[in-house]
Amino acid sequence: MKTMTYLEAGRAGLAEMMRQDGSVWALGEDLGRGGVFGQYHGLQDEFGSDRIADTPISESCILGSAVGAAMMGTRPVVEMRFADFALCAVDELVNQAAKARYMFGGQARVPMVVREPSGMWRSSAAQHSQSLESWYTHIPGLVVVMPATPADNKFLLMESIRCNDPVVYLEHKDLWSLEGPVDDQTETLPIGKARVARPGSDLTIVSWSAMFHRALEAAAILATQNVDAEVIDLRTLWPWDRQCVCESVQKTGHLLIVHEAVQVSGFGAEISSVVTENCFGDLKSAPRRLAAPRIPISYAPTMEDEVRVSASQIVEAALTQIGT
Amino acid sequence: MNKTNFDRARYRHFYNQMCRIRAFERAAIKAKDENLVLGAIHPSIGQEAAAVGVCGNLRREDILLSTHRGHGHTLCKGADPQAMMLELLGKTGGNCGGKGGSMHIADFGVGMLGANGVVGANINIAVGAAHAIKLKGEDKVVTCIFGDGAINRGPFLEGLNWAKIYNLPVLFVCEDNGYSATTNTKDTTAGAGPVARAQSLGLEAESRDGNDVVGVDIATRDLLSRVKKKGPHLLHLKTYRLGGHTSTDPAKYRPDGEADGKWSEDPIARCRDMLKQAGLTDEALTDIEMAATSEMDGIYERARDAAFPPAANAYTDVQDIGDPRSQAF
């Protein structure tokens, strides 16, 4: 067991897959010098510039060429720099990557990973801060992964590279320096399994990515007030672990979903609906969502914090929900 | 044309292929008119020389990416026209199992990686396919055919730049029928067009008469050998779409008489004249044409009589992880 940062773990996962499988390669802007955040640091020295490819600032071609390269039997890992920039390649992701297998009647496979550094990162404003995961869950053909811990960032990335479907892989920029234990042994971590990070009996809090850590903080505060919250890290949004969430709600009777993305049409709405439809009789209160207001993200910290859900807000919402 | 070098057998074959494409398109239009084809089709009548002159030079292992007007390219790359017609009708046995229809025809078994419903989207996919070929060290060439409308989309710039900087084995073919859907491309295109734009990125590019199958053939053969040695090239083929944008478009936006006049440059008639000059008889050439018509009529009838796929097939081929069939709750 090693201690690694979230960033180092992702890099280690990619390097391990590139050593195992010669068809894996990465492409994106500035990868040779390590990528914007250093996620690729040193990889070009080990694997060369063909397999860690520096590209022009051509998002549509970065993603579109990966579709062609994937259909030809390679496993490209696409670096989008910021999740916001992937919007320059929506056709390539939504109309091409996600649809090729289906519309060609199963002739194509598009095994590619689209890494999109996502989420709020102090004072990055409206075009470098968004959490757009719910958009991708709406697109048949895509897998959507959002790791919250260093170990998950290594093993979910490896599993995403092994996956024969296009995977949108959303790493949170605010987690790069987060440290945690990462097993030396190569283990497999199946996509679609949530993790009950903190078992509890009074309330279920479902979250993912950076917001999962706020949920854990909130649970620790709630424990001091004799509220025993169960915290679930969803890890992947499509497919998502409905069984894990429903089993928890059957136990606690209360569901609070917390995410960084805008609340309107966010993935919390899907979770809330599915739980209501399937576990209505187990619910002691209406499922509740805690997420961002429907406003763009500001630069100034005072205004930026208006869209950031805090641990104290989670505590307050949890207490209100269980009627304490 | 240099008559002493005229390869009669080759162009007799090319003539046959052009006749087969036209017969296929006419059978498809008939099926559309009879409501057997439910979606839109974009026939390539008038553009057969470009399809045959280019795709007739591709080996089975070479890769082709095509457009929404791609029946001719696909047929010429070696796809089974019966499977293509079944796909147009959305029937069992279609290339894509009825999931794609005309605009998503593909036959990966013959290196045809898909028509595309989005103008210009095939350019980025083509350069990626070539990138994979280069990474794997394979001896293959990618040909990417797009229309004159596509040069005004971003992927034209991004994809050609990409192909050049990585020196990828791609032949870009701009099949220029003069119309971007229903608008004259001249009215929406600044500058001197695809050749000048490609040259500005350092690609070698040339323009040819796209209705002269012999000229297209010679140019393509030469360019494909250069692509292998020197990286990407662009071939601009000037042709004309003798019908509308779709089979149901009467194309009233064209100046009166324009299309009628262009029938005098019909690539099939021109090829026929050349073959006659080279000694083939009218009777022999008519036999070829009639055999093509008869082949495609049979294909049409078998497609008409085939079954639709079961509705449950709508849930297959989506994805392995998160497969909709395993997500029912």
C-alpha cells in the first residue's frame, strides 16, 4: 500500500495500462510537458511522443480522431484539458463516439476514454469550473465515471481504458492534491459499483466526486449531534448503483443527494425519481437535493461560494429532513 | 485520352460499376417513392465517376469514410448491394441491421467505416483512422470523401492540419457537386476553394474533372502512391448533382435549364463514348447497363419482401457497461 495523490494515482493508472497494452495511447494539448496539471508528467519520456501525443488546440479533431483511432483497434485516452473545452467537440462525442457502435449495427467498437478535468477550482469563473456530468448520462452509448479518491482514480481509470465503450472520465480539479492509500497490487474495480464510505442508520447521503468529501465532513459533524448518516460515493453515474442506494434508503428511510452541478436537471433528480418510484413505501420523508443554484459560476470568491455546497449546509439539510 | 494506353478491360469494369451505382440509386428512389424507404435518401446520380474513379483504386484493406451521399462509394468499396438496399428499407439483413439506414451505411468488413449524417464529421474520424494505421505500422491508406459544403466546417481545417503535422496517409477527396444542400456553394464560400485552402496548410492538392472517370482514376492512382510516401493530399473533383439534395427535392432553386444542360456531361455517357471509340459495341455496352438494372431490380424486390427486424433489437449494440438490457429496475 502506497500513499499517492489523486493526480499521481491517475498518472500511475495510465502508465500501468500503457505498459500492459501497446494499443493504449494518449493525446491532447501540452501532454509532452506533463499536461495542464502535471497528470502526464514524465510519461512522454517513458512512452515516446507517438504514444503520449502533443496535439494542436483542435478539440474537435482531438476527440474525432480518437473515434477513428478507436474504431481501428487502438485505445486512445483523450485529454480535454478542462471539461468546459469538451463542448468544442460535442458532435464528436455525442453524434460520433456514442453512436458509432449502434448506428452501424454493432460493427464498430469505440474503446476510448475522454478525460475531462471538471468542477470548481478557486476563481476559475464560468468557462473553467462547470460540472456537466448529467448531460453525459443522458446520452445512450456513453459510460460516465467520476472518481473521488486516489485509489479510485487509479483503478477506475484502468477499468475505463479496458472498457470497450466510450467513457467520459471526469476528474475533479480540486482533488488533484488529495492524498490517500493506493494498493500496489493491480486490482480490478468494476464500473457501476458505488461505495458505502460511512455506514449509518438514520439518513442516506448520496454524493460523488469532490462533493463526496463535503458529505463525509457533514456526516462527522452530524455524528456529534447523534445523527448516524450513511454516506455513499456513487463513483459512476452511468451505470449507477441503484441497488446500493435503494438498499440504503430501505434501511434509513431518508435520502439526501448532494452534488456540485446545477440542481435543475442534475443527476440528483434521476436518483430521487428512481428511489421514489422503487422505494416509496420505505421513505419517511421526501428525497431532497442539495446542489448549485442555476447561475453561472463567478470569479469573485464571495459570489463563487454561492454555488458551492458546504458541509454546514449539508448538516442543516440533513437535520431538517429527519425532523430533528 | 491516349488511346494506345487506354485500358479497355479496366474501363469496361468501371463503366459497369457506374451503371450499377446508377441502377442502385434508381431502385432506391423507386423504393422511396413507393414508401418502402421511410427516411431520407441522397442519391448520387451524376457523380458516379468520382465514386468509381476513386474507390476503384482502393484495396479491400484500405479504409474509406464517406458522406450522407455515399451509396456509390460504399458499393464500389465492395459492400454487398443487397445488404445496402435492405438497410435503406430498414430490413433484417441490412449492413447495420436496420439501425442506420441510408445515412449510416457502413461495411467494416470491406474497410468502409461509415457514411455520416453530419457534414464534415468524417474528416476527423478519417485522420484518426490514419493515425492508428501509423501507430500500428500498417500498410493501409485512408480515403475520406466529403462534399463542397464540408470545406466550410471546422473539421476541414482541424483535420487537414492534423493530417499534415503527423504526416498521415490520408487522401482527402472533395466531391464538389456545386450545392451545399440547396444553396449554391459559391454563394457561401470565401476565397478560391478547397485546393487553395489545402495548399495553405502545406498539402499538395489538385483539381480534376470529376465526370471523367479515366482522369479521376489516373489522378487517384498517382495520389494514393504519393500519400503513402509523402503524407496527405487533396483531390478536388468538380462534378454535378443531376438530382435534388434528397430524392424528394425537386431542386427548383436551380436556374432554369441548368440540370438539363449538365446531362450532356453525364459521366456514364462520356465513359460509354470512350469505350465505343476503343472498339466496344453499342450492344455490348447496353448489355452491361441492362444487367446492372436487372441486378438492382432483383435486389429491390428481395428487400421489399424481407422482414423488419424485431423491436427487441433496438436494445442491442448500445454499450457493454451500462447495457440497457441489464438496467431495467
